[in-house]
Amino acid sequence: MEIKEANVRAKAPNKTDKFVLATQICLRIAATATAMAAAWVIFTANQTVEVLGMSFDARYSYSPAFKFFAYANAIAFGFSLMSLFFMFFARHALTATIYFFFFLHDLMMMSLVLSGLAAGTAIGMVARDGNGHTGWIKICDRFEKFCDKVTVSMALSYVAVVCLLVLTVMSAGKSRQI
């Protein structure tokens, strides 16, 4: 009789499990929201400037690095939203195996957003500072509004990467029981 009671107590969720679940849901909401906001800001970043009577445009779609950055955040938003729904609706059936799949998901999304962020940051630095060795001039002194939006988008994306990193570590810890 004591053995059955011990098994029932072991299966009941304790406060630590509830805290981890709540933390995971909050971090998934934060990662989803910041990835969506980063994608939205970069998709809407454009500016037209007239210099010496000629019109010049700055858009995210003119740079392959900014396109990759924008699409990486959009993909991360979609997949993070799906994982959030799964986490929320299947919270009572979470096992170590499911947490392993969350670990793989979080690792892939973090890698995707981080690689897009690295590409976008590199081009953003060239846009801000230029490169005298190659003859690339800086454009942020002319396209301030565009550069400000790109900077905001990058900052939001850095927040998403940090959330996904913490989720990766937490999911790895919960999946160790396989």
C-alpha cells in the first residue's frame, strides 16, 4: 500500500515543474512576440531621400542579408507560435521525449535567428560606418529613419535570441530524463 502512494506522489506535478512550465510559456510568448516585431519592423523599413535632385530608396529587400534577417525572424515567429500552442495545450502530457523535441526546435530557431542577425548586423555596420578599404560609403547619415528602424529590429531580434537560448537550455535540462 505504501508503494502505490509513493508512485502517485511521484507522478503529481510539483511546484518546480509548474514554475518551469510557466517560465517556458512566458519565454515562448516573449520569443514569439519579439521575432514577430523584429520581422514587422524590418519589413516596413523604407525611406526615400533626394540628393542633388535624384531620388534614392533604402529598403530591406535591396540587401540579401536584410532579406535573410527578415525571413529568419518571420520563420522563427511562425514556428515559435506553433510551439507555444503545443506547449500550452499539451502541458499535461509533457514527457522527457517531448522536451527533447522542444530542445531541437529551440536550438534550430535560435540558430536561424542568430545567423540572420549576424548577416544583418554585418551589413548594418557597413551602412553605419562604411568601409574605406573597399570604397563603401556609409548611408546612415542620409537614411536616418531607415537605419533607426533596422537598429530597432535588430535589438528585438537579439531579445528573441536570448529567449530562445534560455528555452534551449531549459528544454535540454528537462529532456535529460530520457
